[in-house]
Amino acid sequence: MKIMVTGGAGFIGSAVVRQAIRDGHEVVNVDALTYAACLANLEPVGNAKGYVFEKADICDAPVMQALFDKHKPDAVMHLAAESHVDRSIDGPQAFMQTNIMGTFTLLQAALSYWNAAGRPEGFRFHHISTDEVYGTLGDEGQFSEDTPYAPNSPYSASKAASDHLVRAWGETYGLPFVLTNCSNNYGPYQFPEKLIPVVILNALAGKPIPVYGEGLNVRDWLYVEDHADALLTVLQKGENARTYNIGGENEARNIDIVTMICGLLDELRPKEAPYADQITNVTDRPGHDLRYAIDPERIRTELGWRPSVTLDQGLRKTVEWYLANEDWWRALQERQGVGERLGKVG
């Protein structure tokens, strides 16, 4: 199968590209190389047979149409997105442009290509989204595919809008699609502005380890390589026009994640004082959702997929990777906004 992957130089996108190449697929990686992209994420497959990189913006309609006509993909996996909630609070316009207008432009190009090719039944547009479109949960319950949308941040609102666009293009124009909503990802190659790499790198630098509020916000943590495997499973086996929620089955409070990482660093890179001494509570961000949790029954029962990496295993693998790949993250720390507190408002 030849797969066009948008955002393939990002954290999740690069994991998908690496997994797809390992599985024997051809991949056309389309990425604009904005601030969070990193071609070093693709070094393991950069010279692989069947891998092609195209630097392009999904908002550029003529270019996207030309790429479809040039490469003639069998499927699209759309991961290109602005994804950092704090950045969306400070600058929502980029999120509206990329996540909404970019998805619209890509859908139009895909539809034109699909129609011109005679509407092949095997074509699939796979839109990758987030559980944040569902809003927040209390102490009980889980998000299912039938949970009403209730986004609370500019980021999640833009992703909710893009989900609706994909469904509308399927219903109105017949474009074959599948849609997935995932829980919080973590693992190797994650850009150093998200919680887990921030904790690791601040700890190593001897800086305060910031925890929003009391750290009681709960997330379902999904190891990125498990997510890539799930996405390719849905692409190939999922039912047309169906949504699948993907979770890690690993709920934990933010403060517990931070404490676990500090404990791993105490073991793997010990120093005189415990790393937990650096934990610092900071003012919470506006609209911070209390809890996310995924009900994985549909993907488990219909497609036979479950995560393979536990939270303990995944955090250890992640900490070990960052300790072994200092050159990778040092280069990214110079980029705009990295290491700064974003999304404070007022």
C-alpha cells in the first residue's frame, strides 16, 4: 500500500512513518517543517526503499493537488496539526488555519483525486484526532465514540471542527474515511514542550519541574509506538465511515507521572538530592480539563487491538531514550517557545 502521511516529521507522524516502512508499505511524507517538526525523527527510515519526503503546506491547494496526482496514494493518514494546548491559548489563529483550513484543503484535494481515479473502493482518508474534542470528565466514566463533542480549548475546538469536516465530506461527497481519537501520547522523539519531556529535561538541567495546580489532572497515557500500530490497524481493517477511540489503558494523575519520572531518574542518572525536590507547583492554565479516559471496547472487539506497553514500561523506555539521545533534544531546545511558560492568559 502507498500511504500519504501528512505531518510525518512530527512526533506521532514520524512514529507512523517508521512503523509503516517496517510493515512494508510505501510512504509519501508530506510536512511543512514548522517549529515542532524534526527530520532527525526519520533517520531510521530516511534511506529506505519506498520512502519519499515532500516539503509542503497542507493549506496550499495547488501543491497538495499536484502531490496527489504525482504520487497516486492508496490512502491518506492525516496527522499534520498544531497540537499544543498552551500555544493555542496564546495564538489560536495558527490552529484555525492549519487544523481547520488545512484539513479542508486536504479533503478537497483527496476528493478530486479520488473522483478522477474512478472512485476506487480501496481508497481511504484516515483522519487522526484527539480525545480532547470530548471535553472533560469527572471522577467516573470514559469517552466512547458516542460521547458528545464539548471542546474547551482553542486547540480542541479546531480539532473538533476538522473531525466534523471529514465526516461531512464522507456523508456529502462519499469520500471513504475512518476517524480516530486518541488519548495522550508519550515516548521517544516527543517535542520538548509537552509534559513528559519537560519533566525529564528540567530535571536533568537542575531546573524547577513545573506542575500545573496540584497535578491532579488525569490522563490516559498511550505509548506512541502502540498508537502507530493502532492507526495502521484502523487504516487497513477499520469499517468505512466509522470512528475508533484509541487509549493506552493507563490512567494516571499528572503528579504521579512526574513522581514516577523522578524515581526513574534517581535510578538511571542519580545525583545527591532526589529529583522530586525540584517539583514546583505553578498556576494552572485556563480551561484545563480535569480528566480524560478512553473506553477502548470498539477497537478491541472489532479490530482485535490492545496496547502492548504498560505505563511503567513506557516511562522507563522513554526516560532511557532521552538520556541516550541528548544531541537530538539539545538541538530542539533552541526553537521558539521551548522552555518558556505558555498559555497563561493575562
